[in-house]
Amino acid sequence: MSRTQVAKSLQQMNVVLRLETDKEKNTLHAFNVAQDYYQQQKAKLTSLQQYRLDYFRQLQQEGGNGVGARHYQQRLSFVAKLDKACEQQNQIIAQASVVADQRKRQWLAQQRKRQAVEKLIGKKHDTLQQLDNRQEQQAMDEFAIQRLLRNQYFAG
């Protein structure tokens, strides 16, 4: 392969590297967004659970003070609604976790692609260096031969 062909191939690989780097940035951003959403949903669940606990404690205190059966039943119904909301929030968290894991795998796969392109570029640079070294050695050999021939011509 000629130096020109290798240089052209290297230019093309640099374009591919830019594209793969952009894709990696995009997949990392998508992973970060998914991870943030997951954390937000976990925080929401924690708040719901804390609210439910506080509400239930308040209900128990009121029950000790002699609250009417209907009022107590309404409060228990609200606690049941909070339980349902916690269940739904757990489902949202499970889905968010799956999405975050998918985004992480996509980012890591894209990272490997970028690293592979970088490795290929490194090999192309090595090839260019070898071609340059070979060309330089040929020039030095040619110079040495010309010098030897000149010395023999003038000596003889």
C-alpha cells in the first residue's frame, strides 16, 4: 500500500472517529438522562413512602383519641391509595432501571466501537511511520550508492 493510500485511509478513519465519538457522546447523554430519571423516581418513591408512614402514624394517633368509624375508614382508604401509588411507583422504577441499563449497555458498546476505530488509526499511523522510514532508508541507500559510484569513477 502506498503512502498516499494509507494517508487517505487515515483521513477517512478520522472522519469515522469523529462520527463514533459523537455517537458515544449521544449515548452517554441518553444514559445520564435515563439514570437521572431513575434516581428521581426512586426519590419520589421515598417521599411517597415517608408521606404514607407519617399519615399512618397520624391516623393511629387520631384512632387513640376516638375518631368516628366513617372518618377512620376514609383515612384507611387514603392509606390504601398511597399503597397503590407506591406500587405503581415501584413499577415505574423497575421500568426506569431497565431503560437505564439498556442505555448503559448502548453507551459501553459505542465506547468499544470508538476505541476500535482509535486502535485502527494507531495502526495506520504505525504503517505511515514504517513507510516513511522505508522511504528514508531507500533515499539514504541511493545516496550511499551514488557516492560510492562517484568515488570509484574519480578514483579509477
